[in-house]
Amino acid sequence: MSTAEIINELPKLTEAERQLVLGKLLELEDLPLSDADEALVNSRLADHRSDPSSSVPLEDMKRRLGS
């Protein structure tokens, strides 16, 4: 199947199927973090571990954002 054929088929997919395709594409682009990004992630994880009450559950954040 050509790239053009694949692109033409995308609108025919259900939302769940498009999410699956998107997830697979993102997996293919699984690039390593830069040293600065990795340090930021580690710092934030350490902050969370030292004070778990400072985090917000995902569902609460979605509600706050109106998602």
C-alpha cells in the first residue's frame, strides 16, 4: 500500500482506530531525552516522591482543563 493510499484511508478509521495509529507512530519516534530534559524529569519525580500531596490526579486536571 502506498503512502497516498494510507493517507486516504485515515479518515475512514474510527476515532479509536486513529488513536491506535497515532500511538504506533509515536512509538516509532521514541527519541531519547536530552540530558537537560532527563534532569528535569528526574527533578520533578524527586519532588513528587518527597511530597506526593503536591501532585494532582489526572482526572482532576482533566476536569480543571474542561476536557
